[in-house]
Amino acid sequence: MTHDPFVGRTIAGYTLQKAVGEGGTAEVYHAQHPERGEVALKLLRDRLAADPIAVKRFLREAEFGARVVHPNVVRTFDFGESEGVYYLALEWAPGEPLESFLNKAGTLAAPVAARIVEQLGGALEQAHKAGIIHRDLKPANIMYDPEAQQARLLDFGIARDAEIGAEERLTRAGFFVGTLQYVAPEALSGELVGEQADVYSLAVIAYQMLTGVTPFPGKNPRELFQQLLTESPITLNQANKALKFSSRLEEVTMKGLARDPGQRWKTVTDFTRAFVEAATAEPEKKGFFSSLFKR
């Protein structure tokens, strides 16, 4: 078993106890702080510490996270550099990634999906008020605690400041950022996107929670890319033959998935309100998750 040189080490007052996750640019540890208690400590990978662009992106993520204060956003405590290591300390959020929860649950009752959308919508609304577009909203970037029925947004790694000038961009023109199943079609050109890109991603998550699948059936990135640019998403009532939704819930969700931003809900608040209203008006469907999360 490979020894992790960071486990047991104290960085900026945070004592690292075990590795809990990793990505292409950073590793995440469960850590303890004498005043803050449990935290998630994100460390920029050693090989990137000498790359000024990678460092700037990492610190920008921390700065954006610190600017968005909301009950449904994982709180950013602290960030900086200590002994040559760039770190980001985050609140330890109970639960699991929404992605994992949905893999087990399959589909959620409409009122349960509505509560999650309402919480995420509030978090995104606060981000947008702070001038931040998330751009990478997906179940893997959402912590969900089933017991408390609380969803919390995290990972502002590719978020952008809505007011930033083109000269300050850290993403090259012509390259899109995000995850294809959840990214808005207008982002595929690599151009700057606005609040409606987050509306689209939230609508995809809502669709997935209701049906168990995402709106396009592409089996590989090339197929998905082409479908996003040229095809309409599968309608809500065609996605899962075992399920039937009201015409209003389908209308609200599909408007959130419109390829043309001009045909989409204008703000995340508009979409959230309409979705919650339609979803909570749905007739209750029998099933395990329907009864488990009954009001």
C-alpha cells in the first residue's frame, strides 16, 4: 500500500487524516482543525504548484466559493499557500454526492426533486447575485444528505465572474468547459456563457431526478456533442415509459432545456419557482422513495 505523505501532516493548522477524493488538479482530505473541527481540505497537486495558471485557477475557485454565502452552498473557510502547498479548506458536508444517491435511488418522487431543485436554485441565485456563473453544475458537484433532505452546492473550479473582461479569461476561446451531459449547448463553442447556462444544467438535473436518465441518449462524447447542437432532447414523458408526468411539469422542464437561450427560462429563479409549483402539484406516485420522503 502506497504511503500518502500528506496523511498525518498539519498544513495551515489543518491536520490531514485521510484522503477522501481526487481530481485532475487536486486531492481532497478529511482534516481536523482545533477551532473549526472537521473540514474538507483540498490541495493543489504538487506538479501544478509551479504552474501560475493552475495556481490562479485554484485560488480563483477559493475566492468564488468564499463570495457565495448561502445555506445550500458548502462554506469556504480559508485558502492560501503554506509551506509550498496551495490549500482550500471547506466545511465538512454530511451525506454523499447527489450522483451516488441517484445511482442508488434511480428516480425520485416529484416533491422530493422539487425540494432539491428549490435548494439548488437558491444557491445559484445567490451565486448569480454575486456575479458568478457556476458553469459546472452536475450531481457530482452537489452534496446530498438524505436524512436532512439537504442539497449543497460545491466546486467553483470552472466558475467565472460575470463581469470579467476577455483579457482575464483562463479558458481558451474555442474550448468548452463543463460536463457534456449537463453543459448548455451555447457553451460548446467555448464562448462566454451567462446565467441561463446554469438554468440549463439545473433543468438537466431536475429531469434526471424525475426520470433516472439525462435528456440525450448519446453513448459517447461525439454523439452527445452532435445531439446537443442539432437535436431536441427527449421529452420528459418519453424518457421513462414506466412514468407519466403532468403536461405542465413537462412544459416547465423542457423550457429549461431549450437549445436557444432565448427560448429558455430567463433566470434560475424563474425556472425554480415554476418547477417547484408544477412538481408539488403532481399526483403522488406509489413507491419506496415516494413514501420515504413524504411530507
